[in-house]
Amino acid sequence: SAVISQKPSRDICQRGTSLTIQCQVDSQVTMMFWYRQQPGQSLTLIATANQGSEATYESGFVIDKFPISRPNLTFSTLTVSNMSPEDSSIYLCSVGGGQAQHFGDGTRLSIL
Amino acid sequence: AQSVSQHNHHVILSEAASLELGCNYSYGGTVNLFWYVQYPGQHLQLLLKYFSGDPLVKGIKGFEAEFIKSKFSFNLRKPSVQWSDTAEYFCAVKPMDSSYKLIFGSGTRLLVRP
């Protein structure tokens, strides 16, 4: 399976600021996904990012809040904008499509 | 709405005990089913998956799961747990009419006492 690296692994941010999370894969993949895991809750899909097209956002997530870039087949970024304490979560990058999805280590984000 | 329910949020077992974690989903169509495991400090790893065929699937580390279509269930089992099985376990469902969207259960934290 693909090796997925996320940066940063964790961060503590001030409310109102933005943070960009990077996801690097060691092989070319068509589909990349961004998930959020809020404290004590399940994983929720934020958006699907395919190279060469706009990201597709799930209900409850919008591009202004979570802009995503997908410049090539091995890299994607997720920005969490204008952060508030409610955005404190683990954000995970995932790759895969018809078969199983594989996950990075995640970025643990805390907003003060 | 599509959902996945994991009935046990926390399970504590002694080594060598048998394990069964429940997973039910709400979706009437064809699905792919997965169990993921997250060991302390590590990323999510695929434990096993079911796409079609034999409803009893075997995964890594001695785990198996049985798909019972009539009950919309995909329970995870292991005959004899080890201390190293201490982890969080997530059931996930992919409805076949979605764009590869995985719907996760809330997870079950398993603690195995030596």
C-alpha cells in the first residue's frame, strides 16, 4: 500500500488564523481524500480531491473554510481557515478508490 | 441517511479471551465493508475487507469478520486476543453508489489486560 506522509503532525493555533496541512504520497494516486475526526467521534469525509479538477465537498463542508489544492498526483494540501475551537480535530489524508483506502498519520490540531 | 453503528464503545478483555465487536449499517443497496484498526500512536490500518463472495473474511493478525446481509451486520471476531490487540477498531462501509465515500462507525476502544 502507499506510504502517506502528513505535515505537520500536530499544531496549536490561535483562533482566527489558518493552517495548511500537507499530504505527500510515495506513488501516483488518482483519488485523495481528507477526513476529520473530532474528539471522541468518528471519521467524517471533508472532501475528495482529484488531480486536475475542483475538490468535491461533503455536506457541511465548504471551500471557503477548507480550501484544498491538488497540484499533482502525489501531493495535496488542506487549509483550515479562520479557525475556531470547534475546528480542534485530527485531520487525515487518505488515498485509494475502488479498493480500500489507506490513511496517513493525521494532523492533530488544537485551537486556543 | 446512511450510517454505521458500533455498539460497544469500550471493551475490556483479558488475554486469551474471545472477541466480537458489533457493526451494523443502514443502507439497502450493495456495499463494501471494512474494518480498520488504529494502534496507540499509529495510523489507521486496514484489518480486513469484504467486497463479494464468501461472507466470512479473514484478515491480518487472526481477525475475521462475517457479513450477514439480512442483518446488515459485519461483526469482527478473534478467538483469542493478545495484549498487543489493544487498539481502537473502526467499522466502515462504502455504498456502491457513492463516489468512494467511506462511512465510519464511531469506533470501539479495546483494552486487553495481560
